[in-house]
Amino acid sequence: MHNIALSSLLCSLGITHRNTQPADQARNQDTNVDDNALRGAPPRDDWDIVVDRIREYRATHEAPVDTVGCEALTEEEPDPKLRRFRSLVSLMLSAQTKDEITAEAVRNLSQRLPGGLSPKSLSAAPIDLVHECVRRVGFWQRKSNYIKEAARTCLEQYAGDIPRT
């Protein structure tokens, strides 16, 4: 879905992407090709034009990441520690998940965990409650365990904050 949206965006900006073969197809065609050469396509010659067009487009068009992205989800939190922790949880939940679904999951956690979304409340929460809150997120069962473990680590090793690196 995201690839279709990105392709549509690029086409609307007058940008077409290169037709590249998957590495497996290229490898099957020529077994003498160095694997390092297949790791990525070379940058486009007109990459600076592509970036400029995307910047022009984004200056006048809002995207979900602007309103419900990881950073936007924490803007109203006055406590810097909690803001950093909520950003971490948002980021952990966001992989393979649309921004709107991530935002919903973070709101669910903030509203349903006793005391809101914090390292203490998340680490103490029953896993079934966390599952209910994040069920629509991609890989929700695994991510539930990861965010609980992250909360416990932040609480026990970093005084409820996230590490600086």
C-alpha cells in the first residue's frame, strides 16, 4: 500500500522510478556478479531534483506523519521523560504499521493503562491489556512484549527515562 502511495506521489510530481530487477533475478541471470554489487541500485542522477520536488509537494500537502507520527503523538506531554518514553513506544509500534494505527494504539495505552502511558504503568500492566490496546498494530503480540520489556528496562536501569544513546 505504501509503495503504491509513494509511486502515485512520485508520478504526480513528474518523477518515474527506475525499473530495477530484484537481486535474486539478477543473481540467477549471472552467477559471476559480485553480491556487493547487488545490495542497492546506484543513486539517480537527478536525485537532487527529486528531493526538491518532494519538498515542494510537502510544503503544501499534509501527510499522516505530520499529525499522528511518533513525534506528533507526544507534543502535548509536558514531562520530558514521559515525552521521550512515549516517543520510544510509538517508534517501536510503528514498524510495519500505518501512522493512524500507531496513533490509535498509543492513545489506547495512554487512556487504558492506570496512570497513563509511562514506564511504570506499562511494565506493571497485564499483557492481555497491552494486547487489547495494540491489537491493530502489525506484529502486535511480539511488539507488546518488546514495549513491556523496554518499559521495565527504562524503569530499572534508567530511572524511568530512556538511555541517551
